Amino acid sequence: MNLQIDFLRTFIAVADTKSFTRAGKQVNRSQSAVSMQVKRLEEEVGKPLFERIGKTTKLTSEGNVLIGYARRIVKEHND
């Protein structure tokens, strides 16, 4: 599995803001670009990472597992 750092940053932003639109503002991408990155990350891991309920987004159980790893990977990359 080869998880791209940009996809992980976007994943974290969506998890933190609970919104694809607000996450896009945080990572300087359009909402559609955020959606595409999350979709590609979900394809890479083979599981849905978010439950979309109306305009609210929450992590699935698989997303909850990945978020800790994603935060560590991005932190290590930044350091």
C-alpha cells in the first residue's frame, strides 16, 4: 500500500472539520479535489473511510483506525 502524503493531509482535514468544503479551504483545494483525493485513498485502502450524512461527515470504523496512523505519518513527514 502506498498512501500519498497529500491524501493523508486531506483525510485528516476532512476528519477534523467534518466537511469536505471546510477541509478544502484548510488544504487549499476545491471541494471536488478533496472528494477525489478521499475517493482515491478509499480505493487504496479498500474500505470506506467516511460516512456521509447530509452535509455532515464522520469517520467509519476503518477511518478511525487510519486516522491515528495518518497523523503519525504526516507528523513524521513534517519533522
